[in-house]
Amino acid sequence: MKTKSFFLSILILSILSLQSEAQTLTLKLWESNIPGAIKSADYKDKTIPEIYVYLPKSEKANGTAVLICPGGGYGGIAIDHEGKAIALWLNEQGIAGIVLEYRLPSDKIMKDKKVGPLQDVQEGMRVIRRNAKKWNINPNKVGVIGFSAGGHLASTLSTHYNEKVYQVADTVSARPTFSILIYPVISFESNLTHMGSRENLIGQNQNQELIKHFSNDQQITADTPPAFLINSVDDTAVPFMNSVNYFMGLQKFNIPAELHLYQKGGHGYGMGQNLETASTWPGTCLLWLKANGWL
């Protein structure tokens, strides 16, 4: 027990040390009215989306930033191990990590819940670029990372960044420079999707046209950004073919992409510290970023 307590104390001190190095800032995502919002007194979940800005020390900063979309099946948000922990890891590499706490789709607080998260992630990307000079960020080096359903949101941004889901007052682009998709939900087709994520976002018994619209492997164009993807073959929550199909779609347009399939890992492991093969993805991802000039 003493040994376990000792190592737990070391872990806590390490996390606190990383947090003390990072410059953090919490901002409301929308300066004024949230588009399509409905006020509901009995809705208990978060209704005001925020971003948590983690900036590396100025001497480490390399100008790259990543918007972070934690998972949770569009029914919750894994804000810690798929959000803040990722931002601190990015800071170690000199990359700004901006965690997006997006609104969960709900008819109680949204006129159209299908586009609520997309509104938030588009605005999150625009907020980063609007503040790029202040935050020591190169606006041409702003990517997105998403986990599970957050991977669906990140791939939706990557393929629907030009979709007009709210009135934009300026011409700032919402297109990510690159995307990092970690055990992502990408397809909404019945044989591939995570049904809970699909039903939470677009509801039950939807028509094929809407399913195709949110199956992002079917929405790839020549302008879709490069992507780094990982999945585990034993993932029973989100089939690995989600990543394979997206990778194949990118290849059709000769878009740079890298795909890693791990024999074991399951689902929802974040950085994968306690795993065997899947725990190597962060280092492999950094090599990919470096090879493409973003690190």
C-alpha cells in the first residue's frame, strides 16, 4: 500500500507540475447569443459552451495549435482524459491545446440539435484563428483532434467546415489544417456506427439522406485536410472500419493520411498509458506532425 501511495503522489505532483507550466484561460465560446439556442429551465446539462486554452511556455511554442474534441457518445463529454490531459501533452511538445466543451445535442435547448455541435466546433476553430496573434499561434497551423464521438465531430468539421450552420460575421476559415482522429466514430451507416452517438445527434429512424450527410467518409472532397487515424482491431464500440473507410476516401483524392490499427486496445483509452501496443500512438502522431511540418 505504501508503494502504491508513493507512486500516486508522484503522479499527482507530475500533473500539477504540468498544469503550473501551462498558461490556462477559460472563455465562453460565443460572445453574445448562441445560434439556435432555446432556453430551458429544467435542462440539467451544460448549456453554455466553453473553451479551455492551454498555451505552452513561450520558449517552447512552435506556433501549432490543436482544437480538442473529447468523446462521450454525444451524451456526455470525457473532458479530463480526452480533453485536458491531451492539452497538457500537446503543451509539452510546444503546441497550444484548446479543449472544446461543446453543447450536447438536445431538442430542449436547440432548434436543430443536429447542427449544435457543428456550430460549436466551427466557432471554436474561428476563435483560435481570431486570437492567433495574441496566443502566439500560426493561423495556418491549427488542427483538430477528436476521440470517439469527438472524432465524429472532428471529422465533421474536416468535411463540413464550409457548411453554413450559423451567421458568421467575418471571413475567418473553420477549415482545420489537419485532423487527428482517435478511435473515431466517422460513419452513421447502421453496420459501422456507434448507434448511441448517431441517435443522440440525429435521432432515431432517420432517412438515408441524413445518415449519408453525417457519414463523413462519404463527404470527403479534394479540400478535406490531411488526417492521422488510429483504431484498435478489438474495439467493440466503434468498428475499426470507420477509420479504414475514411483513410481510403482520403487516398482517392491523394490527401496525405496515416492509419494505424492496433491488435489490442479496445475503446476509450485516451493516451493509452496502461496498454501494450495502442499506447504508442502519441509518439507516432508526433512523428507524423513533424513529417508534415507542423512540429
